[in-house]
Amino acid sequence: MLQFILKGILRDKQRSVLPIVVVGLGVMLTTFFYGYLKGVISGMLSSNAKLGSGHLKVMTREYAELEAQSPNDLAILDVPGVLQKLRTFAPDITWVPRTRFGGLLDIPDKNGDTRAQGPVIGIGLDLLSPGSTEVPRMDLKKVTVEGRIPQKPGELLISRDLAKNLHASLGETVTLISSTAGGSMAIHNFVVVGFTHFGMGPLDRNLILADLSDVQYALNMENASGEILGFMDSGYFDRDAAEAEITRFKQTELSSLLVMHSLADSQGIGDYLDMVDVYVWMDLGGMILLMTVVLWNSALMAGLRRYGEIGIRLAMGESKGELLRWLLYEAAVIGLIGATLGACAGMGINYYLQEVGIDISEMMKGSTVIMPPVLRARVLPEGFFVGFLPGLCAIVLGTALAGIGIYKRNTASLFKELEV
């Protein structure tokens, strides 16, 4: 049967070309849209996780209530002990301490007086420990556009834009003015060894990065850190897995003093993900409806063109049900060809955008949202079927709707209709 249908499709191209093109285009657009949207969302989540919240975040209860203020007087104490317990609790997650802080960066002149001064947002993270995962995770070797990353205590990275505004230069000693965990003034000198450029407006304006031990010393936070972040081994945020870890964490002794949040709990990201999921399903539903209507119309036109053929087959004794099943088989084969071509084309476009991406760094200069400077699609196995199955179903459904007309043919008048 399949061989017979394929011969008919190849010999009568008017019967198959338009449906294959319609199904192929619809499936290609659906597959591309799904992969592109998933890639953009994954990139946004990855940027927010690496630079802010992690996939999971552990804090004290009091710190969590005032998280936006980074209240380091409410930081986690005995960080080495807590880290050991967390690594035992979830060994497949990488746990790292970080401390966020704010302050002023003072640039002195040759006499030691203030030459320039500006507000900064700082992150203290493990840069110097052997085997630290923070340098590759933050991609510091790539984003450090001038100078180098810190290699010894007392060294500092500042954003290139901040350096230009403050007229800071490499090798210069600068002073951080902030507040300690106890509330007193903190003054600490650093040597600028590198300028960073993340391509993200909020980070490129006033970000500084220092080793966690230097920040702990400067802010009087020995063995303490504001947050402990967890990163999943896959590198991608899995919302269901994160919620499962939070549920397990609530049953441990650590939950009496600490709380665990997921990336979805920060800055309304969870609501945004829910909205995106709804948007994806609406797009799929709309695409199926659109393809069904177009293919229904195509099947009706084909039915008019094949009106005589269908009449002859009915007159020769072929049942209406058998004829409709045959048309559905034919539509399924045509849909299979079109959906396969469209899904492969969509996956090919997504692969290109996954490797090359779309540079939006110029658009992000004034943005307040943390987004990757290059938007990339993702090639996902389910992306193939997200486009393939709706395309196949649409042509079968369209043919079935058009095939209802077969049952309206009056068998008794067939020979009169076929008179020449």
C-alpha cells in the first residue's frame, strides 16, 4: 500500500506539492520557534543563575526577608560547616559561597587625595582556591577584556565602563569604602588587575569582583558569607528538580535556621516562566489550527479536482469508509514527508543559531535586565516532535474534514454524474 501511495504522489505532483509545502513551512516555523524560545529563556536563566541567584540559593531566614538589601549582618556563619552538610545533602549539586555588597570606590591621586569616586556593586566569590569552579562558570577569562584575573589576595576586577568613568588604570591602588557586618565603616585597599565587560548593562555600569577571602576580611565576615549558591551539573535550570530539592531540604536540620530558594523564586522569574509556557502552547495550538484550515481548504480543492475519480471508485463498488481511509493514508504519507522535511529544516536553523547566535550587545547597553549579549537557540530532541506531530495531525485532520463530503455523494446518481 505504501509503495502504491508513494507512486501516486510522485506521478501526480499537483496532489502533493502544496500540502507538503504547507506542512513543511508550518512545522519548520513551529520547531524553530520552540528551539529559539527555549534557547533564549535558557540563556536568560543561565545569566541570572551565574551572576545572581544560582539554580538554588541558601540563606538565613532573616537575610531572605531583606534579600534585596544584601544585609551581610544577617549572613550565614560557619560557612565551611554548612557547605560540608550541603554537599552531603546534595552531592550532585555544586555549592559555592558568595557575598554581595555595595559601597564606594575611591580613586586617589598621586598625593593620596580623592581624584574620583563612584558607587559600586560588588560580588565576593572564590577566585583563588585550587580547583575553584567560579572562574570558568563566570567565564572570567573571556569577559576580562584588559589585564588579567586575580591571582593573589588584594587584587580586584572592575567593569570597563566603571574604569572609564572613574579614570582608573591597571595596576592602580583603589580604596573600597563600605560597611562591615557589624555596622561600622570598612575601608580596604585593592589593586586593579583587570577590566571586565559582560555585555549586560546592569553589570557593566558599576560591578567589581574580588576573591571571597578578601571580602570577608574587608567586611569583618570571617568564615561567613551572605549566600550559598547551588548549581546543577547539567548547567541548565530544572524547575521540577529544584522544587524537589527544596522539599527535601525542609526535612533536614539545616532548615531550622536556613531557607532554600530556587531561581524561579527570584525577581518574578517563576511567573515569567509560567507565562512563556502558556505562550508556547498557544503558539502550537494556533499553528495547528492554521495548518488545519489551510490543509482543509487544500483537501477540498483536491476533492473537486478528483471528483470524477472518487465517483468512479464509488461506482465500482468501493465503500465510502474504505475510500476515506485510503485518502487518510495518503494524507498521512504526505504529512510524514512534509513534517520530516520541516522539522529537519527547523532543527537546522536552531543548530546554526545555537552555534552562532544573534548579537544584541548594542541593544543591551541601557537595559536594566540581565540578559546574555548573544541570543542562542537550543537543539532539543523534543523540539523535533513539537513541530512534527502537530504537522502530521493537521493534514490528517484537514483531510478528514474535507472527506466528509464523500458521505454526501448519492450512489444511485453516480452514473448520471459521470455521463460524458
